[in-house]
Amino acid sequence: MKLFFLGLAWLFTAVAWAAPTGMTARAWVVIDQASGRELAAYQADLPLAPASLTHLMTAYVLLGDIRKHKLSLGEMVSVPQAAEQADGARVFLKAGERISVDTLLQAMLVQSASDATLTLVTAADGSEATFVKRMNHEAQRLGMTKTRFVNASGLTEPGHASSARDLAILGRALLRDFPDRRAFFTQQEFVFKGITYYNANRLLWRDSTVNGLKVGHTTEAGFCATVSAQRGDQQRVAVVLGARSDALRTQDALKLLNYGFENFDSVLLYRARQPVKVAELYRGVRPSLELGFEQDFHLLVPHGSAGRVKAQVITQQPMLAPVHKGQRMGTLRLTLDGQPLGDFALLALQDVSVSGIWRRGWDSLRLMFK
């Protein structure tokens, strides 16, 4: 996929767009949810304190446990003594109380409650330290190369850091892997023991297209946000780290979202395992081979230009068996208004073994005359 970025560089040059202006945060990035492509960024790999954005990974691991039936939303879990004494935002849990996993998740994601977080991770793994090891394992698996978690709540500790790019990867993974749990990230308020707690993500009130994900703040981290929005069939994820105030955090996040929606379209060109081309195959047990992509193929183009994209399929001839599924067998070359967008590998969508001697002989004759 390397050549895609060369094509994207041409797009920026040809259209002469400026990056979002007036940004104030220390680091930021906006990506397309469908493809994961980066649309604009500043210091996106700078390791910074993530504050309560840490809860996104805590939630990712916990939602995985729920999917695997290690926990259930209706399960009642006991509040440990350490949770009653937890630092940071709280919902004032008492040691020994039994609270549902569902309620605790709401407290963690709406209020950033450290006492709820510690109760959840203790229920999952017996200790915060053991749970944090799983958080770091998941971060590594997702490709979050600048991230190291020291706790599950985002409290300030030496070495606890992430980056704007890593948090965008995490936000995208949450939306992709747990689409049935999005309500946890869009919840505007949460009532517990007669007290109403309000989500600090102002964009949940200001922009009806915003559907998550989390904001946070500590003295060291400043004001941070990972925000997602859906407009029509387009979805973007923006991350802002180190803003100087809540208002500036909100302003920067909205600028990034608007920039991403107004300047780009993410177009689904081909579904996973959908044949892009059926090519003639020689000396195989079948006479043809389907070429395509193993994952949905999304193309990022300037807004409104998708209809002008042209595709050309290039294959090396003759195509001979045996062929293994996933083997590169061709190239999809894309252009926009005659300018290259990139070359993309077309893969064999099935295994094809070598045919018997009679079929091989017949195909050899065909090739001689061809």
C-alpha cells in the first residue's frame, strides 16, 4: 500500500490545501475511520500524557472480556477497598458495595471515575497491575508504538504516555471492533445515587453527528480528546492532546472533524473477497482465477471527485497454476483526472492446484499458438 501515500501527496500538491488553521493543541491528528488513512497531523508521534483517554484502552479490553463471556453487563461485582480510596474523579463507591458492570462502565466513560475503573479491572483480573499488562499487550497488537500504560485510569505517573496517532488507532479499533457498544461513548449524562454526572465532551451537545469517544484532563496532560463523528456514509476520528482549555480542546477537535469531512471522501471501491477481475488461468484444475482484496478496499479522494477515478487492472501473462490464496497476481492502478493515485496489489482469492497431465498438455498447446 506504500504507493497510496505517494498518490495522496500528489493530491495535496495539486489541490493546494492548507492544513487546518488556528490549531492550538500540542499534538493532533484526524483520520478516516473506514480506511484508517491520515488526513492531517501535527506532532502525531509525540509521546504525551493521555489523561482519561486511557479509559479507551481500558474499555477496549473490558468489552473484549464481555464478548468472550469473561464478564457480563448485568454481573454484580464487589468494590475493593483500594477503589474507595482512589485518586481522581470518582462516583464515591464504598468498599464492599456490589455494582453492576454496566453501571461501572457508564461511570468510567461518562465521569472518568477512577473508583469505578479500579473496581472493573479488579473484577476482570484480580489486580490493576495484571490488567495493565493486558492493556499494553493490546496496544502492541494494534500497532500503538508510542504507547505505554502504567495504570488503567490515566492518572499521572512516570512513563504513562501515548500519542495522537496511537489514540486515533485505538479510537478506530473501538468503533470497528465493538459497533454494538457505541452507546457507552455517546452517553451525555449518568445518574448514580441521586447525582447526575455530565459527559465533558461538549461536542456531544454541539454537533449531532458526533458519536464519541472520550475526553480527559490532568494538569500534566492538559485538555485532551478523541472524538468521532458520522456524516452521511463518512466517518472521521480526531485526536487532540495538550490543549490549554476545555474550550480550545472542543474548538480544535471540531476544526479537525470539519476539515476531514469537507476536504475528503472515503469511497468503498471493492468489498473484501469481491472479484475485481476474473483472469484466464493455464494448467490449473480450474480455467480462471478471481483477483481481489482480502479486506474492504477504501480509496481516499478529494471531496466530490470519486466519479472521476479511473481503474486499470494489470496482470502478468500467461497466468499459470499452481496459485496460492493471497498470492499477488496483479495490480490495480488508479488515476484521478489522469494523475496517479497509486498501484495496489491484487491477490488470488482462492487456491488453484495444478491440473492433470492431459489438461496441462492441452494448455501447453494453447499457449504455443497464443
